[in-house]
Amino acid sequence: MLAASRADLSKAFCSYCGYPPMGPWRLRAHRVCMRCQMGMVLRAPPNAQPRYDEPFLIVDERLIVQAISHRAERLLSVKEPDGFGVPLEEFLVSANGDADGLTLALMAERAIAGDATPGSLELRTVRDPAISRAGRVVGCGPPPAALLILGAPKPDIQRSSNGVRPDAAKRRLPVHAAGGGGE
Ligand SMILES: [Zn+2]
């Protein structure tokens, strides 16, 4: 790998509240976030750090949760001490089945190794399979870890459809009469 392809970890953010560290950080780097007093200050590649309103998790190369942001706690209904050290799959799984689970592990491995190309895949929450998010994976640190950011919910294509195809009605199977319980 060329050095130039390695991720440049220069954007600082807090592992809990998600905000960049406050002013003094530039003069005197600190590890614990001075805003929320709960998160650690980590760094991600430029333009890849979480937005303040995006839930995210930090995982290691085995997809073990190292940190859960405040918003991810709410999305996943988990309290941070309970989430630490737990396999990611207890909270989030690939929306497309096991094949993508391997992909997620590979994305995390590559991100931790310093690959600057972000990975992305659709994930759904374990507690409610109806909640799906476009996940993206980038490296962060120190120490080296993978940052899994949960982006906007995937648009529901079926529900946003505003019309029925002309031939759809013909193909539809006969519908049982509502309330027809007589036998
Ligand atoms: Zn913070």
C-alpha cells in the first residue's frame, strides 16, 4: 500500500456526543470530551467524521463495540456501559443477509488497516427490523478502530410510489371478501 492511500485522520470528534472538541483542544489536546465529559476525542478522515446528528458506533476488527454515540444509544435502545464489549450483531445486522455480514467485517478490517476508501452497506437494527440505515465504515483513532456511521434511513420505495401499474390490477389475486366469515 502506498502511504498516500492511507486515511488521513485529521478531523476530531467526540465518541459520545459526536461534536468536534471545543477550542482548547487545538492548543492542548485532551482525550476526554470537554462538552459531554463522557466521550473520548477521536479522529476520522476529513469529510468522513460523523455529522452531529448521525448515530455512530466504534468497533474493533472483530466487530466488537468499543463505543456507542449518544444518538446511537437512542436509536438502538442501549445504555453505553451495556453496549461496550458486545458484538455489533447484537444491535445491527446487514439488511441483505449473512453475505453482507462478512462484507462488514472486511470493511472494518480495511478501515482499521488505513484504507481511505469508505465502505457502505445497508443495516437494520436487531430490536426493530423495520429500522434500516445506510451505514458507512471509515477508520478512526487512536487507537485504530472502525467508525460505523448510520446515515439517513433508506427511502421506502414501495410506499413512495404514487401510482399502480395499469396491469397490476389484472394480476392481482382475488381478494377474499372482507368480513365474510360465513361457512
Ligand atoms: Zn462529547
